[in-house]
Amino acid sequence: MKFRSLLVAVLTMSLSSALQAQEFSEQQLAQVKQVREAASQSNLSWQLLTSLTTEVGPRLPGTENDKKAVAWAKKHLEQLGFDKVWVEEATFPEWRRYHESAKILLPSEQPLHLTALGNSISTPTEGLSAEVVLFETLDELIAAPAGSLNGKIAFINYRMNRDIDGNGYGPAVRARNSGAVEAAKKGAIAYMMRSVSTSHHRFAHTGGSHYKTGVTKIPATAVANPDADQLARLINAGHDVKVSLNIQTEDLGQGTSYNVIGEFTGTEFPAQYVLIGGHLDSWDLGTGALDDGAGVALTMAAAKHIADVKRPKRSIRVVLFAAEELGLWGAKAYFKKHKADLDNIVAAAESDFGADVVYAFESNVNAASLPVVREIAAQLAPLGVKYIGKNSAHGGPDLIPLKNSTSAPIFALHQDGTDYFDYHHTADDTLDKVDPAKLKQNTAAYAVFALMAADAKTKMAGK
Amino acid sequence: MKFRSLLVAVLTMSLSSALQAQEFSEQQLAQVKQVREAASQSNLSWQLLTSLTTEVGPRLPGTENDKKAVAWAKKHLEQLGFDKVWVEEATFPEWRRYHESAKILLPSEQPLHLTALGNSISTPTEGLSAEVVLFETLDELIAAPAGSLNGKIAFINYRMNRDIDGNGYGPAVRARNSGAVEAAKKGAIAYMMRSVSTSHHRFAHTGGSHYKTGVTKIPATAVANPDADQLARLINAGHDVKVSLNIQTEDLGQGTSYNVIGEFTGTEFPAQYVLIGGHLDSWDLGTGALDDGAGVALTMAAAKHIADVKRPKRSIRVVLFAAEELGLWGAKAYFKKHKADLDNIVAAAESDFGADVVYAFESNVNAASLPVVREIAAQLAPLGVKYIGKNSAHGGPDLIPLKNSTSAPIFALHQDGTDYFDYHHTADDTLDKVDPAKLKQNTAAYAVFALMAADAKTKMAGK
């Protein structure tokens, strides 16, 4: 039995090796190595990220800076020698933040660090002030009696969990998505939440929020975690806590921006392509280095490193999505426009989780594509990337509309997200938060992945 | 020779031991142990710090909160059972910050995180905007040609060094003390400096600054380090960088506040006392937890832990100084008022360097006091505190006027300051930055020190 098991194992491994070996020639594997090493040593992604975050800065969709970012991306894709560079229009609900300030008034006056959530309406020009009612969770707020918050400010103090894969985000973000609606249903005149954040620094984290037809819109805000602690301590000590709040924002109706796209054209199947990218827009508070300048810079650089060595069989397309932060509007436009030929996508991966090391690689493909996946994984291993065999990758947020409309071959190059939510959507998301060495590793991982997906014998497909 | 050297060494040690043993009885040493253990386990200092930073919050001298802090301190000293509690007036130049905002205008508009330095004048109501000229050091600015900054904003980008003893602060703070004066001499209309800070977070660090008679006053500000990096990158890349700036502050003339003092009265020499304390005021941006709520809370608690066990021979006096941040005004008033009897001070130590672990103990006393010092050091050793034998301690900032007016016996319980300047004088100086376990260790160290200094046979004195 033991011998037979061993024999089966050896045969299976040999067969697997043989199949894998057929996907890529020795020459191709040498090219992969060449690309990996070049990308691992190149400053290109760092230079691009530095330029975007310094010379353009924050990139809220529809702003002058957003227009500058589109021009920046187009110019740099052209300068990098992409075979085709073009833009595609995307529309979105345009929104601006003009002013935000707040104070704790009672029992002692002190500044309160908060920020308006995206899409929040303004307070009256002179602001508003009211008593704060504390809830530990969104569900606690939902369970509050009708009318119990009349004239008050609802405050949810839910603490996000820190983990490498950011699994704390989903549970925490519920209060951002619908907290203001639930608070308004109970009569609240404003909404505050603890930031969706793992940080203990005094930055408020913004992010998208939503209203619901038929429910009164109220100002929606997030407070910095130390301020959330302060509010909770005061309230739990039995004080009547009164806060004043002044938020000035504007809903500008439908805005327009552009997905910026660059492609290196494939030699055998030019219509087929690997889609990599990030989103070009950012929130207005920081300079969008981690979210998502890094994704923009490293996927641009990865494609360039491939093209420096060869044009693969299939095209490499870098898509820099517009208006992700306001609701994936660039991605929706892209996948709608390209609906008829989504099966040309042989692999898709978005980098939108900062730029800490890529520690794992995961696919979401049909069985016939798995030998290619395993060969890619083998070539990522020298970068310290482990292979996750679950074959159920989600990809980045801008791939959600793709997944919703077709069975696409989706990949995740999992970045270590342990610290990501310390900075996410804050003023503190600035260039210095990116480690140049880690950015190189990210770039190399994307380059290896994109080259091999584009150059494999088998055209990969989704489940 | 060898034998004789050994003999001398042994005799010296024995003599030294004998002398030390005479300073404290076995019973006294048992009491020291009891106090050390009680303080190491007590939450009292944490409770006091929590109450001060939460219920009072920021404590800029002269504000309503400053008045609340004085009332808070008096109430808590009384509640802790101090034998005497009183206040002593201190006057200071009162100053307020009302508004501060700034933007980089060119080459791309983006927020600039800065703060007015203490004592800064306002910009015009509508703000000002001008080109920024970069200097790496104060000396570079001083060397600039006369008139070369006419109509411009001077910006010094000096980077502070991180170290356990904060030795980077002195060199860095020169630009805060006199940068605005030097900039004005060259014709600048405003002054910006990189924060005196070791942090990479986007907080600007405020702090005292000065003008000079005969030199035009210009607005004086510090920018957060990531913003200083951004300005330097833009300027070094060859861009003409224009910044707009709006600072609204007010000089309110002479203000009044109070040193708050509590004393446990000594049994044999009640007029003689150990002085421990911190400063009650704080900057307005944070809640003054590290600077200096911790010093206030831990010295109050240390004295109480001693009194729970005994009244020592000499008094223990906790002095909570007023208006330190604006120029040691409480300390100046205290040591002036008590000028005639400063030789009653048998030991003085101020905690004003955060609340990371006390890692070392150092004296500044005459030779006759050294046996007491060594016995204290031996009783601090179980807390992980090493003895520094240099005998040249500086003590805290509020002891500077004492040192300047007399030869007082001064002590330093050196806190680990490696991270202190990440938070110092920022909005991020909040309760969560203090580790409750480390605060207990600090409290125990101060309690051991104060008890032994007050209860020693020898009255210690300065050099």
C-alpha cells in the first residue's frame, strides 16, 4: 500500500510537471526571470507614485486635480511607450467637501476630530449642536425605539478588527454604509461613527455613505478613534455630552471623469488581454498613496517591465479606473462598455490594498486554467509569495462589476493589509507610508503574473 | 600591590555599605518595599490621568479649561487626603489660537497641515499667499542675503533626530525659537518650519516661539512632517511652490493662572520637603496626556501611595506648575516666591517627558548626599531603573528657574523618550498614547524616590 501510494504520488507529480512544462518554454521561463529581476530592482513604480502623489496630490473625482491625474496618467503611459493609450468616459455623482469642524461642548470644551463621510449633506451654515447618544453597534442603533433620537446625534462606537486580510472591514463598514439612514429613522439630526480604522492616531477616516429614498438625509460623519474613545468615556462616566458640528459639502449632480487605459499589444492574440490596474482617483484628505496611487504606479511599471523584455502572445492592458471611491463608477462604465467581449479577458487583477508585501497568490478560474496558475505560482515563489489553492479569489473592488456580469478569470495578489486600515481614507495616506522596497516586490509580482497569464499556451477562463 | 588594592577596595565598600545602612533602618526599607509594591499595582495614576484628560481635556493657560484644571487639581489633592492644599498665582503672556488653515496652491492645489507656533501673530484676516523658499537649516536661513526673502515665505526643513534621551530636541528647537525672527530679518512675510518631531504622521507640532524687539513680527508656523517632505520634494523638483496661509490668533496681554500645591507634612522636619510634580497646563491641540497629564497624575499618586504607608521625616510636596508651555511662568513664580527658603528643598524632580518606562536614575547633589542617592538607586533597581553615576541631572523644565537661583539637589528619573517626540505638542497627544502598565512603573519609581529622599537620615543638598 505504501509503495503504491508513493507510486501514484510520483506519477501525479510527473504528470503535473509535464503539463505545466507545456505551458511555458524554457525561453519563456527565462524571460519571466528576467522581468522579475528587473522589476525587483527598478525604481520606476516608486518614481511614478512619487510624481502622482506629489505633483497632483489628492484626486477627488471631478476636481481639477482629478483632471490633472487623468492628464498625468495619459502622459506617463505614452512616455512609457505603451502601444495604445486612450481614455473612456465615466460619470458619477459629484461631491465636494468644503469645511468640517466640531467640538465637544459639555462637560468641557474640546476639539473633536471628525470628517464628513462621502455624499454627506451639510449641516446648516451655522452648524448644529445636540446631545450625543452612544451605541456600540449598528444593530443596537437599529433596535432603538422610534423617536428615541429626536433632536439628538447618534454615535456608533464599533471597533474594527485588525488582520492581515482586512476581514474587519466588512463588519465595520456596515455602519458607514447605512448608519445615517438608521439614525435618521429614529429621529437623529446628525450621525457620527467611530472611524472604520485600526489606528490609534487622531485621524478621521472618510469613505462612501448612502441615503435612502423616503428617509430624511442627515449629516454623516466619522470621528477619529481617540475622539471616539473620549466620547465613549465621557458618556459612560454619566456625563451629558453635547457636541457642535459644522459640515459644509456640496452635491454637484452628475460629474464626468475618465478611465485611462494603456495597452501593450499581444503578438498572437492581440484581442485577448490581461487586465491589471488600480484606481486613479482618491479621497480628498490625503494624497492617495496607499489608496490607490500604489496600485496605479505598480501596474503601470509592471507592464513596462514586461514590454522591456517582450510583447507576450496576448495583450497587457493597464486600466486606471475613475471614481472608484464614490462607488466604482469607472469600473461600472468600463465593464458595461466592454460587455460584448469580456471573454477576451484572460486574467484580471486589481491592486487596491496598499503596497505592503504581496504574501499570497490566489486564482478564481476554471479547472483547465489551473496548470497555468500553478506555474505562475511557482514563478512568484522566489518573491516570497505563497500559493493559496482555494481558487476563490475576489480581486479588487473595481472587478466587482466584472464578476457580476460574467464568469471572468480573477486573481488576487494578496497584499499584507495588517496596517492598511491605519491610513485608509485619511489625511495620513501620504507617500511616506509606502516602503519603496515593498513596492518593488509588488511590482515584480504583478509583472510575473501578467506576463505569464498573457504568454501561457492555454487561454485562461473563469469558472 | 594587588592584595593591598583589594584590601582598600573591600574596606571602601564596607565603609560605604556601613554608611548607606545608616541612612535607612530595616523598617524604613520594608516601608519602601511596601510603597513600591502598592504603587506598582495601583490604578490611581491612570484614573487621575484619565479624569484630567477626559473631563478637562486641553489646558491652554488662561482658558476656561485651565481654570477647570486648577479646580480639578485642588479637588483631587484634597480628596486624596493631602495635609495641605493651596494655590499660588502665576502670571504669563496669554495667547489664543482661533483658526489655522493652509494650502499648497501651485503646482497643484492640496491641503497643507500646519499649526501656529505659540505666540505667533495672525495673518491678515483674508490670509496671505506667497512663494516658499526652502532652507535645510536655521544657519542656512541666517546666511541668506538681506532682502532675499522679500515678500516670500521662509521654510526650514530641519529633521529632528530620534533618541532615548531626546537629544535631538535642542538642535531642532532652535528653528522654533528664533526662525521667525531670522526669516523676518531677510524680508519674509511668514515663516514655516518642519515640525520639531520624529513622527511620520501628519500632525503639526506646536510649541513656544519668540519675537525680537526691532524685528518685524511675522506669522510663525510648523508643518507636519509629511507636508514638509511634500514641500521639499516639490521645490527640489524645480517647481515654484506657492502656499496660502490663514492663521488667526490673539495676544491677550497678561493672564493669570495658579500653581496648585499639595503637601503631606513631615514628622520631624516639616519645613524641609521633597518637591515632585509636573505642569498642569498643556497645549490646546491635544489633551496633554503625555505632556504633561502623566507627570501631574503620577506625582500626585506617588505622594498618596507614600502617605498610605507613613508620613516621612520631611514633607512631600507635589507642585503642579502653571503655564509651563508658554515659558515656565508657574515655575518662575514659584521659585521667586519661595526664594528665601529654597534650601528647604531636599530633593526635586519633575516628570515632564511622557510616561514611557523610567529606565535610569540620576542625581545632581553634593558629595555628602551620595550615600542616600545610592540607597535610593538600590531600591529603584527592582523596577528596572539603572543608576547613572554622573551626578549631573538636569531635572525637568520647571526646575530650570530653581537651578538658576540656587544650588539645589536635583534628580532625574529618566523616562524612555524614544517615541515622545512623535506626539509632543500635537493633537495626537491623547490618553491612548499612555501605557497603563508603564504609568504604574513611573508612579512606583517616583514614590520610592520621594519617600527615601524625605525619610533619609541625611538631609540632601546641592553641589
